[in-house]
Amino acid sequence: MFGTRPVHYVTNTAANSDKRLNDHKGVIVQRSTGASIVLSLSLAATTFGAVSMPAGAAEGREDRVASHALERRTPIPDVALLPTSEESYPFGGAEHQLVPEDLSKQGYVEEEFLASGKANVYSWPAPGPAVVQTTDAPYTTRVLVRKPADDSHFSGNVVVEMLNPSNLFDLNIGWAMTSRQIVENGDAWVGITAKPISVEALKNFDAERYGSLSFANPLPLSDPRNCQQVAADSSRTTENGLVWDIYSQVGAWLRSDAPTNPLAYGGEATLVEKAYGFGYSQTGGYLANYINGVQPHVVAQDGAPIYDGYIVGVAGGAFAGAYPMNQCESAPPATDERRQFTDVGVPIMRIMSQSDYLFGIGSRRPDSDLPGDKYRHYEMAGAGHATPDELYFSAAPEDIIAAGRTVPPMNCNEGPRSRFPSSIFFNAALKNLDLWVREDIAPPSADPILVENGSPVLDQFGNVQGGLRSPFLDVPTSTWFGTATGASFCFIAGYERPFDEDTINSLYPTHGSYVKAVKENVRELESQGFLTKDDARSLHQQAAQADIP
């Protein structure tokens, strides 16, 4: 009913900083080729291994605590742990995903919190920092945390995302796209409910657990500044624009020595060394607002940003490139400079998909290694925007229904949503971002998808040329499409059309020839930094197990 089931892989690793550097010694940083040549495979099952000690874990607690030395002025929210039981559990919690995860087998634990504070509402009338419109609006949101159970296994990294609300409930897309690398490295992941429409779904799901959540509009209905018309997924009694300060304050909490901070592991100081912002689609666009409009205020008052780098997923240009700063004003126009990143001060990786790169082509800009303008632009050849993974790793269908929402379809008119594993690119991006921030090792650059006269240039199999490459296009067994037709988000889900038997046989006379071609392809991509060692190994294993030809 729901298509091919994914598997989350964990491997044993002793990922200290020396190993991370050694993995990249001798790497040839070059542009990926546009060679016109996917594995027609589902992910193979593996056994979860015990998580071994990652980067910096052997160091004593006193040697690892450094980030608290910066005295921040960003307010810290009041935070309370939400107990979990069989009757009351987090919406989208690991054990209650469409494909449940036993985090304990990965050496991880999950906790959920209520975070309360006061946020400003901003206006963003022109390029430059946003301006405060209304001050001190009370809020309460929920925060979902997944972290290594043992503090000695914690890398010091935390990936923080505003949970995607595009389906009118929270989607854990950052976890779906990067959890393999997160667990491999011993990172923590934090998801924040970011929009009132998602709060409504949570209250429908469990009114007692989530009854105190609030994004209340600080302006009464009688106030002329409370606009008469808002978007269909919004309400005049709530305010979408509280999210910006929430994102700062939750990040500041994780970097603080507050006794409620779960990443202090019960100690007197946080163990967080680096915090990375993640956004996908709608929340990728939110990052444009936050980075360009709100982060300057954080830097001005704290002396440094909350987040040390960002991954902006499938959002750019005219496609989800920015959003209204508050629910009464329009988003910046499609060609507005507020949708682009320049001289941000921390590294940014923007990753577009085959579904959205043409709409978002205005987001293209040259890569840069300049100290204040570290930037990479990637376009995933073959990958769809709306993936099965975003549903596999989010709330189970029965919980979505209990939240009063419609279960997104796994199938479109052309067949199942494209199973292209976008996660291979996001895993590599997260690893490369960390190396860029910690070791100043610049990630590889890749040509964008080749476009002529407004249309992609296709190879003999109908696949796009250029972009981030993989064996799915360089050792092909299918044609990959970025768009489909049907309900909901099918127009950006994409689909796959497998080659016929004659074509397969002409390309790969023997199974061994196919496996060899895949092995050589992933080995090259790994050496260039476009695949993690774990994903390269997995892709090779999949090829070995495939019935090709």
C-alpha cells in the first residue's frame, strides 16, 4: 500500500577528528561529470550495529565544554519534559512512524519538550535585517529531541530543523534525509513545531498532551494591524511569524548551560559544540527569512550567530525561496535579493531537486570559499522533491488521521512516488558541512543540471545531464522523472520508468559487469566527497544483490 520500505543503516565507527581528516586526505575536489549514465533497487535490510564512540568522545567532559563561554543575550525559553507512555506519546515519534524505528538499537533516545517564551513579530519591507513590528508575544511550542543515549557517544553536533508543515502537520524531513549520517557521527537532532496549523493538528491528535501549545496572535481582532485576510492555512487568531525568534531561542537553549538542556546530559554545561540549521521545502524557504532577516539581529546582540552553518533543502528562487515574515505581508518577490544568500558569515549548502530546480533556477549563484561567503549550490539529478522517505519517517497514517489530516498519497497516476534516495546527497552534505565548519575543508563543487533554452538537456535514456551524479543515472536501469500527476504533492513527487529487458541486457551483458560499473562509480563519487563511505558501501551492496540483468 505504501510502496517500498526503507531501511535505516547504522555501522560501527570510531569517528574521531583524525579519522574524519584522513577520510578526506587526497580527495580530488572537482566538478562532477555530466556523464549520461540507476540502480533499480530498493534499500536492502541490514542489522543495526552498536554505535561506537564518535568525534571527540574520548575527551573528558571538561575538555569538550566550550560553547557556553560565549555570553548570549538571546532569551532562553522555559522548557518542560513531556512524559511518554503507551497512551500518550510524541506525534511523529520514532516508535510511531509509518516505518517504526527502535532508537535504542542505534544507541539513541527520544525526548519531547514544551518550550515557552516570548517572541517578536517582524516585518521585512526591504532587503536587509527585518524590523520589529510587535514585541514579546507569548508562545508555547513542542520540541522533539533525538540524541545518543550515552554522552560519550555524542559528537557535539546538533542538527536543528523547523518541522515541515506543508501537509498541515509536522513532517520530520531532516531526520528522514540525514539520520543515517547523524547516527553514524553521533550527532543529535532536534525538530521544532513551527506553524500554528501544525499546532492545531497536534491538539487534535492529543488534546491533553498538547493543549498548552500556542502561537496566539498578540494583536486582537479589533486591531487594524491584524489583517482581515490571511492564507488558507492560517488564522487571524494566531501568528505564523513567531517562528523566527522561536528558532533562535530553542537554538540558544541547546547551546546554553540551562539545567533543562538535554544536551548537557545532566551536567553543568552543554556539550554542544556546533549547531547546524536544516530546512526542507517550506522550511527551507523559512531559512531564507531567518538567515537574511533575523540572524543579523542575533549577531548584533550575541556577537555570533546561533547556527554555525545551514543546509537549505529544495527551496530557492521562485520555488519556496522565501515566505511572508508575518502572515499579513507578502513574501519577497521571486527575483528579490532576499531569496539569495550572500556574505552570510557561516557556510550554506543549498540543494535543489529535479522537481524544483527549473522553478528555482534564480537561486543559482557561483560557489564560494571566501571566509565570509562560504556557499555551495547543488542540484540532485534524478531526485524528486516529495519523497517516500518524508512519510516513512513521519507519523503513522492512523495518527495523521487522528490529527484531523489527510494521509498523503504514496502513489501518483504514473505509479509510486519516486524512490530515488535523496538522502545520499543530504548525508554527504551534512558530513561536508561539518568538515567545512570544523576543519575548513571545502566541500566539492558540482555543475548544475544542464539547461538549454529553458529546458533540461537529456541523455539517450531520457535522464538529465549534469547536477549531482550517482549510479542511479551514471549506471542506469531506469529513467527518472521529477514530476508526476495526481493528488496532493504528486506534481513534485516524480516517478521512475524502468528500462525494458532488451535495454538492460544491451547495457550489462552479465551481472558482474553491472556490479563492477556501480562499484567504480560509487568509488569515484566517494573519493570526490559526493557520497559518504557508508552510502557508497550500501549502493555497492544493493548492486550485488540486484537481479540485473
